[in-house]
Amino acid sequence: MDIISGDHIFLDEDLKTRDSVIEFIAKNAEQLGISDDSEETEKDLWERENSFATSIDSILAIPHAKSESIKVPSILMITTKEIIPWGEEKVDLIISLLIPKENKDNLHLTLLSKLSAKLMDDDFVRFLKTEKNEEEICKVILKTISAKEN
């Protein structure tokens, strides 16, 4: 299973709250075979979210979790029909990192670092928010996370 594929991309979802997005991520992770327990995945996403908000300015949110319920490292991307409140911010782009509790080389930190750096690029964010072809989105995200660090 790839870390991200077309079925990991959810465009123009009718989600209105951070709670509904976290639940959506956990349920879809289980349906996609990423997680074997949506409730535990949701609990672990909330644990991270409650320790610090995962929104970046009013651009996007990156809810993430390392969990025993997660079997394969994965990225889910969601755009919402409307801008939704996320802690102190408002967002319409969510990129979720789902990482098994036991993983090599602090994978979640590597992914978070690479994505966060690229997400400061306005053109990259605009592409993610406006592109409608899931496979193109996957290609661009895969290129970003597999780029060698300088």
C-alpha cells in the first residue's frame, strides 16, 4: 500500500467542524485498511490535537497521530466545501499523517518536516486547494515527501 494514493484524497467534503474532520479521518483510515480501530485512531488524533492545535495560520491543518491502531504509514488529504474553525484558526485544507506507533527513523517527524516546509509555498498550497485530479495531487505530494533534504 502506498503512503498516499487517489483513494486517500477527499475533495470538497461537506464537513463543518474540526470534530467532524477528525472522525472522518479515523473512519476512512479504517475503511482503507490503514487502521484496524477507528475509535483508537480518533482518540490518538485528539490526543495530539489537544496537546497543541495542528493548524498553521489560516492556511491548513495537519492533524497527525502515531498509534498502535495504524498498520501502515499513510497520508490523507481533505479539502472542505467551506472554511471551518480549527482551534484559533479557520481552514479548508487538511493533511493528516497517520503513522504506526512503531516506525523506523521517526517517520512522522520526517514527513511533517518535509510537508511543513513545502506548505509555506503559496503556489503549492493553492495547487492542493484547487486541483481536482486526485492522481496529480498524489504525484505532487509524493515528490515533496521523497525529495532529498539539503
